[in-house]
Amino acid sequence: MNLAQDVVETKTEVVFGEGYSNYYCSNYFAIDIRLGCKVFHHQHVMAIILNIMKNVLVLCTGNSCRSQMAEGYLKSFGRDSINVFSAGIETHGVNPKAIAVMAQDGIDISAHTSNNVNEYSNVNFDYVITVCDNAKENCPYFPTEAIKIHHNFPDPAKANGSEEEIMQEFTRVRELIKVYVKQFIRHNIQ
């Protein structure tokens, strides 16, 4: 049995360690800190507090611009309260202009990858947010009780004009997504 995996999948708040009201001590227990855990050591006993975290999927057509920007803001604003995933019906690679425009706002998405929604078929999502009409219409069935939310954002990758005009459109869409993500966090997570 993989205790760490079981704890994450059930989203149960569990406290391990000496001195806590509910505890379980094990020399065999290990968990990835990226899963939202805080690790403490006390006299050779590992104590772990696992926060109850919501799983959020942001879904778009190609997982290259809008969903990537939303993932960046969700991770930034949601910090320790949500696990964020983004995916597309297809994969187009992360758009360099999306990376640049997010960097201008202090959010680094340069290490993000473009993922296909089928990669997450075994994740129990709490929220599935579609950020374009195509993704909403073609969103696969998730065998979860995820709350599905739709908000269509313009596709900045389809902007025409000079380089400056295209970057202005990326910036405009980024700001729309930023406002939306703040509202989503305030109304659904906190």
C-alpha cells in the first residue's frame, strides 16, 4: 500500500508525528513536498501535515496560451490550497508569447508543458474550468463529481497586426484571465 498516494487521493487531512492530537508515526513514510505537505522532524520522527487541497484542471483547445496563463495565476494565487493542472483537447506547445507576457507580470511559466487532457483521466478533479468554447464543447467526460465552470477568453494566438499589437492582445487577455482567477479563488477556494 502506498500510504502517501492513498492520503492524497482521499484528500483526508492527516497529521503524522509526535505531539499532535491525531498522529501516526512511521519510519517508512515519505511523501513528495510538491503535493502540498509540510514536513517536520522531531527526534527521528517525521511529522507531516497534509493540507486538504482541491484539484483544479484548466482546459483549452491546445494548452498553449489561455490555459497556461490561468495555470500560472492559479498556482500563484492559490499557493498551498490547490493542485493545478492544465491540458488541451490537443497539444500545441506552450506559446513563447504567453511565457513572455506572464514574465512581465512576475509569473514564470517557462517550465510548463503542453499536456493532453487524456493524461489526467485518473485524477479526481474538484473543478474543471474550460477557458474556450471549443474545449467546453469537446470536454471529455470525467468520472468525478467535478464542478464544471466555463469562461470563454479570446485566443491571443489568433491576434493579427504588428508585433506590438499582438503583444497588446496577449497582455489584454492575460489581464482578463488574472481577474477571473482572482474571483475564482475568492469564491471557490478560500
